[in-house]
Amino acid sequence: MRQGFRSLAEFSDILQGLPAPDAAARVAASERDAQLTKPPGSLGRLEELAAWYCGWRGDPRAEIAAPQTIVFAGNHGVTAQGVSAFPPEVTAQMVANFQAGGAAVNQLARTVGARMDVLALRLEQPTTDITQGPAMSEAELVEALLAGWQAVDSKADLLVVGEMGIGNTTSAAAIALALFGGTAQEWTGRGTGVDGDALRHKAEVVARAVEVNKQCKNNGMEVLRCLGGRELAAMAGAMVRARVLRIPLILDGFICGAAAACLEAAQPGALDHTVAGHLSAEVAHPKLLEKLGKEPILSLGMRLGEGSGGTLAVAILKAALACHSGMASFAEAGVSDG
Amino acid sequence: MRQGFRSLAEFSDILQGLPAPDAAARVAASERDAQLTKPPGSLGRLEELAAWYCGWRGDPRAEIAAPQTIVFAGNHGVTAQGVSAFPPEVTAQMVANFQAGGAAVNQLARTVGARMDVLALRLEQPTTDITQGPAMSEAELVEALLAGWQAVDSKADLLVVGEMGIGNTTSAAAIALALFGGTAQEWTGRGTGVDGDALRHKAEVVARAVEVNKQCKNNGMEVLRCLGGRELAAMAGAMVRARVLRIPLILDGFICGAAAACLEAAQPGALDHTVAGHLSAEVAHPKLLEKLGKEPILSLGMRLGEGSGGTLAVAILKAALACHSGMASFAEAGVSDG
């Protein structure tokens, strides 16, 4: 198994050789499901999630015992354009809050029994303002991808990746616009809470960033380098490492989805080991999930980022596998099967 | 505090004197929420659930430590009309499965950390076939209500009530038709899995049951007695006991909702201490929740009953309160608040 990569070319090689799920384990999981003490189909989405998970783990009776949430943090030069309701120093302050256990995602990780890791990526060195040029050099992109790759616990059996980075909904909107077209207005949302004139200004910044970096269009990894940020690239690196390790992954909200979309653009099918944890209240998230072909598990109007919605969805996945692998069959329980 | 009741009149007295939430605790909870390290509103529905829960518990920083799921089981004379895909002996077989820990709800209760209790209600004595007359006498109704009342653990801090009873979606559809009008077809669903001609026949049985018992219309407790069943009445009794103890309650699916609707008809506001745990795939559940004014927390296409969807939603409530009560404030964490 590949231990890492030293260049974008090596990363692209990995992307082209991603493993597939274990079809036999998935079939065996569905056969088991049909024997459990419930009417067929009555656990709805939980049944589908269990079969999908068992396929990726190669185990028809898998359970989830070691979920991991990783929060990546990065700073964005585009904050100089006045795109956020919060000042850029909040990124580092929130990293300290994650480390002290005071943020929402800490409480969520504890509730669902997930290990939580925080990785701050050169916060003292924001990416280039994307209205002025590419966010990162190729070397910076590779460094961030590798940081994500290395942050994954190889013993984890479910992964959530989240982010913190003042300015990063601007980056995510620019990525979506570059990959999927449409208008800057339709991809630009409130982020931490901008509205009215500030929101219109943010959309103009997004449009300008895509125009300035227009050479990157139609190339997923170039879009990530030119319009992304270190935390977005690290999420992408972690997603690919999870795939190589056959660790199923729960996507979080809009920013995580934008990072994922770069991978899917670079290698169709690269997200087959992922599910969408939730539908965020960030305005363009429904359209982004539609582009990715992902049906969200939860829809609770959350829009916090930091892996919060994805981590909450761990509870649903755990429950799905607990039912699938813990229930008695009709024969075991002596129940008539209709 | 009332220790119980000996008659329907005494139960109705309790219904008329239900306690309200603690408005001051709810306000204090909202004030706390505004200081937490997140943009205002960014936890969406979790914030609203936390404030609601704190109000009912009278504690602005409440957590959930002792949830309880109770599954009530009863048998229905209307199974003689051929309304279910499963034979009536499955009710008792599934009770044994619950007791042995092999059902879906056992796995879900374990996953969310809920105590689980099972109460079988005179399974050897099915209710009267509702196409022939009232399901229960007044004495039988009171006995079942009281069984539910007594099953609630007074130390619980969150309650889920669920049911098992072959034939009880027929009963629930008849209740909905009697309370809300419309046609038998629109309230009658697949239950454990009837379809085509069998589903049309089931709707005819529902229509006949409501016609035979038409004197009960517009009287919530009479609808419950005439068209319900022991497990539905027990769920209603447990709901009222939870209210008296100020234990917030998560409603499960269509059958649980039908039992709840009888209480709301008898005493508007009787369900203020409840939330809808999930939207079930049973066809009339969306309309029933609309009538009750409840927005479901989850929507995963589940249609199993036995408290499964409600128990899964415990994970969301726990997470909401963990965030609310465990997060640091901007001041505590030294984070700039925008």
C-alpha cells in the first residue's frame, strides 16, 4: 500500500488506482438483512447505509467502534477583501478552543464516541488572496494534501473531516463556480453570517477570484490549488487516504463538499466511499450535493462547519450497523416471518 | 403530585391541569446559547431543541443522562379481518425478542444509551374487532392508560414510547380518520407490508370501523377507547405521566402519533412537551404530523414502529444538549465574537 506521495503527479497516480468496495461482502450483508426480525425495508435508509458500509469494510457483519473526526484549520488571504463577519484571528482562537474541548464539535465527538484530532496548517501564513492569483503553489498544495493524508488514523473505521478557516466559504463558492458554472450569486452564501450588501460584495469577490484564476477550470486539482485553501486540500488528502485504507467517510457541509468535488472532478467515483452527513443551511449546499449525487442523512439547518454535521451523523451510521449486526434473525428469535 | 387515577374522569382531570414549561429557564437557555463559540443560529434545529428541553426541565444548562424507551405491546381483534402481512402471534414472539435483546429497538437503545423496558398488555386477550364495536370497555381503557402511566421511570430525563401490535396500523388509521376526517384511503398505509388488493381491503376495514364506532367522533378519549388498542392507550398514559413529571418525550411514528392525537384532541396543548422523532415511511405520517404541528427531527424512511425512530432521535437530542451545556462561551475561550 502507498505510504504517501512526493508530488502532485504521484497523488494523481493514487487517484487513478483507488480501490473498489467488496461486492461479495455487500451481497452477504444484504442477505443477512433479509433474515432480521423486521419487515423487509422497514429500517429504510439505515439498511442501505449498513450494506454500503459492510461493502467498504469487506465484512458482512461490521460494526463501528473507532470513528475519527479530524478538523483542519487554515487561513485565507481573501479575508483582506472583507468577506467574513468574523476577523481572521478567529481561526487560531478556534483552534485553541478545539484543543481545549470547548467547541461544538468537541461535544458532538464525545457524544457519538469519536476520537477527535485538530490540525492547524501554517496559520501564520495565509494562502494568497484568490482575487490576486492562485491560492497556493503546487508545493504548498502537495504539503497540505499530505498533511491530510497523514492525519488519518489507520485503525479508524469511520472518518469525518471538517474545517475551520475564516474566509473559506468564499473559497468553497469559488471552487463550485469554477467546477459547475452558473453564477457567483447562486454559489455564494452567508457563511458565518454576512447579509445584504456584504453578501453581494462577497459574490463579487467570488466572481473575481474565478475570473482571475480562469486557467484552472475543468481540472479538479488545479481548482483546488488556485481557489482552495490548506484546510480544503488537507480534507481532500484525508478523503483519499480513507479510500486507500477502505475507511468509509462522512462528508460535512458546503466547504467539505467543495473539497470533495475537486476530487470527483479529478477522478470520477473518487467519492464512492463517502456519504453526505447532513444538509447544511448554507444556501448552495443542496445544489452541491445534487452535483455530487449525494442524499444527506440529516437535515437540521446546521451551518457551523468544523465537522459538526458529519460528526453528528456518526450516530446514525453507528445505529445502522448496530441494528444490522446485532439483531436476531427470524430463525434465531423464533418469530414467524409473514 | 397525582400518583395515578382510578377512572377516566380522574384521568381527564389530570389532562386539564397539565403543567407548563419553565419560561425563565427557557429564556436563560437562549441567553446562554447566544454566548457560545459559534455564529448565532449556526447549530440550527439543535439550538431550538436545547432551549425547548431546558424549559421543560427547568434547567438552563440541562444535559440528558437517563433516557428511557418503553415498548408497549397489545393484540387486536381486527386482525380477524386480514389486515396484516404477519399473523397475530408475531406480537408475542416479538415481545420475547425484545426481552432477549434481539430486535432493532434493543440495538438502538444500546447505541444511544437508553434504558429499555417492554410491557406486554394482556396479549392473550385481544381487543374487540373494531369493525364489530368499540375496541375496549372504559375499564379496559383505564387499565391500559394506567399501565402506561406506571411504566415511566420517574428518574428518566427523556422518554420514548413505542409499540408492537399486529394490526395496529389499522387502528391508528381509524383513529386519524375519526379525528381529522378525509377518506379511509388517505389514512391507510402499508403497515408491515400489505399492498394492492390487500391495501384496498385494509382501507375498507378502516372505513367500516369508523362507521361502526361513529358515536366516538370529536371526543379524543372515546376515539382512543373505541378505535385504539391497549398499547396505544398505554402510550397515551405514559405521555401524560411524562408531562406531569416534566420529562420531555420523543414521539415515534404513525401509531404513536395516532395515540398522541387522541390526547391533543382531548386537551389542546397536551403534546407541548413532545417532539416528533422522525418522519416514517407510513404513507399518512406526514399529514398526521402536520395536524399535530410537529416537524420531524429525522427522515430516514423508517417504518418499523417499536419506538425505533424515536429512540434513534435520542442521539440528536443528546447531542443538542451536549453542545448547549458543554460548549465554551466567547469570553471563556477568548474567541472574538465578530
